[in-house]
Amino acid sequence: MPVNKSTAIVIGQYPLRENDRIVIFLTRNFGKIRAVAKGAGNIKSKFCGRLEILTCGELLYYQRAGKDLHSVNSFDVIEPFQMLREDLLKMAYSSYIAELIQHAIADEEPDHETFDLTLSIMSMMATTDDPEIAARTFEIKLLNHMGLNPRLDLCIQCSGEIKSTTPTFSIQAGGVLCEGCSDSAQRGIRVSRGSLETIRKIQESPLDFISRLRVSNFSRQEIDKILSGFIAFHMDVKNLRSLSFLESIKAEYTK
């Protein structure tokens, strides 16, 4: 069996037999892979404490030709991102990002840009006081990378100018609608120009600028509604378990 080596981020795991684990890695060189870590559930295992979700490390694995499950040889931790596990809200947002990657990215297709984006957002999440904006940034940048970014400047139907201060955003069509097109059979969401401008800034700006953005609670709600619907429809990602956990944690923080 050929041996592959790559920097990787743990984005999920689940049990296989008594002490073995199936681990899902986002690797820089080989894309998303699934591999068995034998004995990982044993406290004496060489993997003990190394395969926590969101941990970044150097992965060595045996590639099993024609199989969708490979075999982990070693995983040497580079950055454990322990601070994410020590903050429940950051952990909830990070778990959502990890699960979104699992469902949105195809297996074993090298994608350096998605790996680098994920690692950058994890670093941003670890240091920011605003994990929500870090998560929205990941969603927007991932959509952009996948060629699915919504159109915000002109009408998605006729390319006409958007004059309304609260234009209609069509999730199905993939962008804003002018007054003429929004009066047609198109269904959409009324959204403020400020929220659209915030999405545009995140699309176009580097992460160090985004970390300084100040976004109102009203715009946060609008952006969340737009992006959650857009991702569910255009990426066919629905019913993520991490979202229930995230909502419960957010509710605790807002009490």
C-alpha cells in the first residue's frame, strides 16, 4: 500500500468496533479522506489525545487502492487549537464548520484553497471575540471558492440596477432582484442594503480586515437567514446535527 503524507485537520470521527475509530481528515494534498485509526479509543494508544476534532497535524496514512477507507499510520500534532475546546460558543461554531466541510466537499479531491481557508478561519476563531463573524466569513469565502457566491450588485434576473433600500433577495435565483423582477413570480426575502454591503465586504476583504468589522444584531440576523437558506439550497446541505448544538449554546449565551 502506498504511503501518503500531508498536513491535515481532523473534521470528524466516529467509532468502529470497540477501540478503533474512523477519522475524517481535511488534508492539504489529498482533499477530504476517511481513515481507520486502530486502537484510537484505547488510553494507551499512540493516537490518544491526538485526534480531537479541529486538531491540525502531520498525517501519515496508508492508501488502500479502490477503497474509501484508508489506514492511519501516524498523526503528529502541529496545532491542537485547544482554546476552541475551552470556549463552548467557539467550539459550537467550529463544529458547524467541520460538519459543513464533511457534507460540502467531495472525497479525495485535492483542494489547497479550502484547506488553507479552513486553517485560517480556525486561527481567526481562536483569537477573535466574534466567532459568529468568523463562521459567516467561512461560509461566504467557501461559496465564493465553489463559484456559488450570490450576486449582490445587480439584479440576478435582468442585470438591472437595484434602487430599493430594502431589495428582495432570492435564494433560489441566487441573488438580489430589482423591483420589476421581484414583482413577478419570484419569491424572496426583504433585506437591508447594509446587510448586503457587509456580505460584499466579507467576499472581497482579507481576514485581518474582516476581524475588525462591526456588524449590528439586525444585520447578523439577516445575513444568517440568507446564508443558511442559500447553503441549504445551492449546496444541498441540510439537517446538520451541529446546528442544533450551536443554537442551544447561542441561547445560553443570550440569556
